[in-house]
Amino acid sequence: MNATAAGAVLVLNAGSSSLKYQLVHPGSQQVVADGIAERIGDTGSSITHEQDGDVETVSAELPDHHAAIERAMRFFTDHGTDLRSAGLQAVGHRVVHGGRTFFRPTLIDDEVIGEISRISSLAPLHNPANLIGIEAARTLLPEVPSVAVFDTAFFHDMPDAAATYAIDRGVASMHAIRRYGFHGTSHEYVSEQVAGFLERPLESINQIVLHLGNGASASAIAGGRPMDTSMGMTPLEGLVMGTRSGDVDPGIVLHLHRVAKLRVDQIDTLLNKQSGLKGLCGENDFRTITEKMAQGDEAARRAYDVYIHRLRRYIGAYMIELGKVDAITFTAGVGENAASVRADALAGLENYGIVVDRERNALRSKDARRISPDDADVSVLVVPTNEELAIARQSAEVVSTPR
């Protein structure tokens, strides 16, 4: 048994053509290794593995996720870690949509797989890929228990007023239409980290968490309980994102179908993959957009302004919803690294006790940090998210609980 890996959790995040993985100790937070396989099932597929300070990328024929996991296991073996005999606690799987069935981490068996498959119509772009990763892991590591951790779980108990769409209730009930919310693992993890950073009980804090990456979402959390979130039945609702539109008038969909004669699948692709920042200026990388803005690119500036405008709308709405805000926290790739986004999102809110300190905001760091003055009424924070660690911890808790 490899001592380094004993007791660790292998975390898998399977996308339609990609597989991210990380081997992590949930207690010590030590990351043994991580990697990503890309272009699975396509030409030019590759896999990158980082372990013991070494980073290796190889081109490999990866016809499916089974082959990708198998190739990752070979990387581990090359570094002296045979996952089959390493004494893993569990394999933790990110599953995007749990519907109304799954609202806590769940030990995976055939019945659970069947139910995840049944509700895949709620997340047709995500759940089927998650299932492929689950099946591959169960085949290659049959002795290691697999646990599903659901993106929607944290928002399961969101108040009905926030979770309910104003459509015919019979239709909504029949087709499971409601606001589920996503990025829940990140929002829950970050909100708990905020409490630790402020050295206050989670139950005493009203906070807004802004998960800003290529996918983006906001949440209002009172005393550890989610009161509202920007994503809805799917991850398409809410903030402007890298390639997703976020909120649009539903009539646009009808107009595109009736007048522009676009098929449903074409509209789906348009709103999910060709909209957001990419649709507005041709780029969805914030670093590139920032560079283009500095060069006077009007489309990049407009995209940025639309992004900030939508973000401020949600911040304002959640300030009213919570009544009193103790902390506003930025996380994920854009939230942790784009100082201008943080400053512009909160500009002019000094009358509400929200102030961003320019020097603190400009500081780059991988650590949790305060970017507001110490005496500000509202703590403005940057807290790195760690969804893999959160999944590992929840998976370890499931397999250690007597059944």
C-alpha cells in the first residue's frame, strides 16, 4: 500500500469530452496529484498529470472516459502509486443535477445510477457525462466505494418563493420545473470558509457569495442557509458568463424559433455556447478582454460593462433580500484574479458600508484575504474555492458513516 495515497479520495469531474481528477487527503488537504484529460472521444486527445512536482502532458488515444481514467491510473503507477492497492477511502464524483431526489452526498449503487439517469433530462449536457465517469470508475476500481456529490444539493432547501417559477403549477410539477441552483458545492464551501476567516459562527453571518468563473453564479446566504441564487432550473439562468447568456427575456427564444426559424437545438447552442462574453466580443477569457479594452476595443468594453451591470443587479437584489449584509465574497477564476471586476462591481456603495481598499484589492495572493478596510461595516473578501476538497470531505464522511 502506498502510504502517500492511503486514506485519500480520488475526485472525478467528468464532462462530455473531458475528465478532471484529483487525489486528495480530505483531512490534511494534501493534494497527491491532479490532472485533466481533454478531447475525449475526438482526435487530438491528451492528458496532463501533475504529481511530485512533475507536470507531464501526453497525446493519447482516449476513445472514452474509461480509457481516460485508465491512462490516469498509469500515471499514478509510474509515480509509485497503484490506485488499485493504495487504500483509497472513496472515489468522489461531481454530479451536476440531483433534481428533487438527491440533496446530500450519496453512496452510489445501481439504484442511484438509475435515478441519476432518470433525471438526466434536467441536465442533458452534464449528467450523462457524469454517469460515464461513474461507470468507468466502478469498473476500474470496483473495491473502492463511489460517492456522488451534487451541485444542486446546497440549494435544496431554498425558500419556495425563490425556488418557484410563476408558470402553471401543474405543468411545473409534472416536469419538475423549479429553480435548483448550481455551483452549490463551491457556495457552501466558501461560505463556511468566510465564517472561519471572520472567526464568527456561520449561523451569525448574512453573506453574498459571488462564484465568478467561465460559469458564474451568485448566492444570498443567511446563517448558513441559502435564501436565493442566480442559476435556476439549468446553469443558463442568471449572471453573464463566459459563453452563456444568463438572464434573457423568454420571448427571445420564441422569436428566434418563429421569426429566425432556428431549431431548438440551435437556440440551445446559441445561448449556452455562443453567448455571454464570447457572444458580445468574441472572447471569453477575461485576461484577453482586459487587454482588448486597454487597446480601445469597443466590443470588449461593452461586454465588460454588460457583465458588471448584471452582477451589480444581483448584488443589489441580494442586499435587499438579506436586509443586513456582513460579508461579500468573490471566488473562482475571475472572482479571485480580476481586481477590476471586484472594484467595479462594488463601486459607489460606500453609503451601504461597502468599501473596497484599492491597495488590498490590487494584491495578488492564493490565500483568503480581506480587500475592504478593517473598520468597514461589510467585510469584502476574496476566498479561493476548492470544490475538489469539498467533494473529498463529503465523500469521506459518507463512507465513514455506519450504514
